Amino acid sequence: MKRYLLPVIAVILMVLYFLPYLSWKNKKTLHLISLKPDEINSIVIKKEGTEYEFRKENTHWKMLKPIKWKADEEKIKRLLEALRETILETPVSDKDYQKFNIKDDGNFIQVSNGQTTQTVFIGKRGARYSLIYVKPEKDKRVYLVRARFADRLPAGENDFRDRSIFKTDPARIKAVFWKEGDKTYSLVRREDGWYGGKTRGKENTKVDSKKVKEYIDRVSDIEATGFLKDDKLPENAKKIGFIIITADRETTIELYKKENDFFLFNSGQAFRITSFVKDRLFREL
């Protein structure tokens, strides 16, 4: 009898040993959303009473609410990636939604590809701040998930706005001229390199190519450090200069100052910049 019993026990032990592995192999990973980031062309977010809406048009994202503006592409990308990476693995309840701050009129994120729309209701943080309660619209259960995607939601109406004041390919820039108070400086590209001088049209000093590259890289991608109310210059801000960038066309950006604050004005829009940004643009080489 023992001779037959031992092989049976051995088989049972082997099955028990491999069972967790087999179960893991067959377990299907459930993502918070099934749509992949590159499939999504519409996003609606409600957070703390403010609704945000973004739409992808011709490969570029635009903000439609609460302000109509070009969206920050990188922030959109990071949000969608974090959303897709979120896994549903810890269901905690299928009732008492209020307990987790899950409400029909509460915070949510909704994504769509035009055919499929997926909505996730967002609740309160878990005992660990790195976790958060969520409920997919078509699921009765509340889950505790990683809060990485929630950390990437808009922090305010200006958070996902593109901060570009001026942007172009550095190779397209042919000349830069600026004036700040009584100071002026001109930089122009010629066949044998870049030349600078204090007077436009009289650029006689050849400039080190490394210094030029660093400067042109900054000028080709000017970003605001903040936005202003209604995107207008503050009252009593004084114009103290301007910078003219010549690429495919000539662009003039005006420089304003009020007390210790600096602002750039381009295409009817005012932007806040720091003195550090200002000094990197309005400098001689």
C-alpha cells in the first residue's frame, strides 16, 4: 500500500508547488483603462469643482476648458501613460461609495477615442498618500490603486497650458536684435559664422560658435514662468525694451517691467518671466 501511496503524494505535492505559478500565468491584468495613450483623442477631467477638457486635433492637443489654449503636450502624455499603467488589483468594496468619496458629481477622468468612452470616478487618498480609491464607471467595485496618475492631474486652470512664448527650429534663426533701456545688441548669421555688435547693420565682431549655439537655443524656445490674469499686462507696467528674432519671418516680442517683475508680450498675449530668463535673452555675446 505504501508503495502506491508515496507516488500519489509526490504528484499532489508537485501540483501544489506549481499551482501558484500556473494561476499567475493565467491571471489577466486589469488596467484602469483599456484604451492606450496613442488611441485617445479626448480627455475630460473634473477636479475640485473645475472641469478641464482637452482634444487632440491633427496630432496636437488643445485645451478647451476652462481656458481655450494650446495644451502642454508633455503633461498630457505623462498623464495618459500613468493612467494606462494603473492596475486594478485591490478591490475593497462594492457599496458605501460615499465612504471613499466616490460621487456621481465628484472628481472623475473620462477618456475617449471617438468610439469608446471610459470614465473613472476618483475618490479620496488611501491611508498611504501614494494610493487612491477609484471606481470605473462600468464596475460596481471600488479599488485601491497607485495614485501616480492622480498626481499628474491639473493643479489649476493654468497648469496644463502650453507656456511657449516663442518656439522655432534653432537652425532657422538668422538674426537677433534686442533693446533694453539704452542698451542694444545685434547678432547676425553670415556664411562664415555669426557676428555681433551694438548697432544693427554694423555687426563686425565674430562671435564664438559655442556661445552662439547656447544663446540661439535659448532664443528659439522661450517659455513663460507664469500666466497673468486674463493674459493682460498689469496696470502701469512700462515697456522697457524688445527683442526681434528673424527666422522664416521677423517676430518682435516686447519687454515690460513693473516694480521687480518682468513680462513679455507677444501676439496679443502677456506672459510672466523671471529676471533670470530676461537676463539670458537680453545679453551681449
